Amino acid sequence: MKDFFNRHEKVALMFSGGRDSLACLHLMKDYLDKTVLIWVNTGAAFPEIIEMMKIIRSSVPNFLEVQTDQPASIAKHGYPADVVPISYSSYGQACTKSKPIKIRSYMECCHDNFWKPADDTARKLGVTAIVRGQRSDEAHRSPFKSGDTFDGIEYYFPIKDWDNSKVTKFLEANNVEITERLSMAHSSLDCWNCTAYCGDSKERMKYIKKFHPEKHKEVTSIIRQISQAVALDMAGIHEILEI
């Protein structure tokens, strides 16, 4: 950490409020004068995340909220999904017919509403390095590796070799209460209406059902529609394979 900050005068920490970015914040506590915390408020943040950010904002010297409008983006381009039936995408519907909902890749949705706005903001601030709480054992990761430099910015992932248990022990050692949210892998809860990452979201959906039942009802309704749309396209594939 010391060597890293010796190389950089202005650093951005991509801060989501999840367990991993919280661990990075504590690791960087001696260098916060050189660090700006960037939080992307997608317009679909959970109330507990918004409350947490109020506390964090008042406790660090440099905090920047980046506002995006994920609900408007979904309305225009479609809900994020792990499997996208092409005829349900914006382009697919233009070439076929309109459907009850639009569906798009979760990569596209996260890029437009989270990753790119955060990265663009960091570059406008003139930082020379970006820190993320990315771990190598995660199912979804940035294409960059810790230490990579792209377009003049170094990317640094200080907990890349940690696992969940090490993150928990570190947070507890720094007097962080491990709440039910922080015990989950998807503890950042970036967008309450996310309909993707289903293979890794059982804990997250149980949490939403328990603490935000109306939001759970709405999200599962959309996921059900996505499942039905995928099944329609898969039916044709199965019919071909049975010939």
C-alpha cells in the first residue's frame, strides 16, 4: 500500500458500500488525504446504502457521488438479464414486433449505469490510479488485473488474494459490525431492481424478500417474464434438436 501511494498523488477508490470496498477503505485509512471515494448512485439504491453513504461522506475528506438514472435506462433499453432472447432486445423488437418488456445484457446495463460513469468521473478528476475491492475468487471480475495500467491509469486491487472469510475477519478487527447485509457476497446492493446475476443472487434475493418485500415482489415478477421469454426461444432450439 505504501509503495502504491508513493507512486500516486491522487487516487480514486470505487466505493459501493459493500464488504470488499469497505475493507479497502480501512486498508487505505492512512492515505485518505490522497484518495477520493467515488460512489455511483444509480437511482435504484437501497435506503440502507443511502444511509450508509451519509455516514461515510461525513467521515472521509474526499467523497464524490456520481448520479446516474438506471430506471430510465431500463425503461429505454430493457432489463438486464443473464440470458438475452434477441427478439426481446431493443433492436430485436424493432426487427420483429414489440413485446411486453425489453431485455438486454447485464454487461451493457452495468457498463452504462455504473462502470463507465465511475471511470469517466475518475479521469475527469485527474487521478492516476483506481482502487477496487475486487477479489480473484469472484465469479464476475474486471478484465484488468491488479497492477495493470490502461490509458495512463493504474488499477490496484489490494484484496485480490483474499476470500470472504478473510474480509470478514479484517472488518471485525476494524470494529465493523457484520450486519445481515454485510454477511452476503452481494453486499453492495447497487440496484434494487437488478434482474441479472441470478446464479449468484440467492442470498441477495432472500435479503430483499425479508427487508423489502414489495421490491422483491416487483423484481421476481420481471424475472418471471424474462424466464418465459427465454423459454420461448429455447423451445425452438429443442424442437430442432429433436428432429
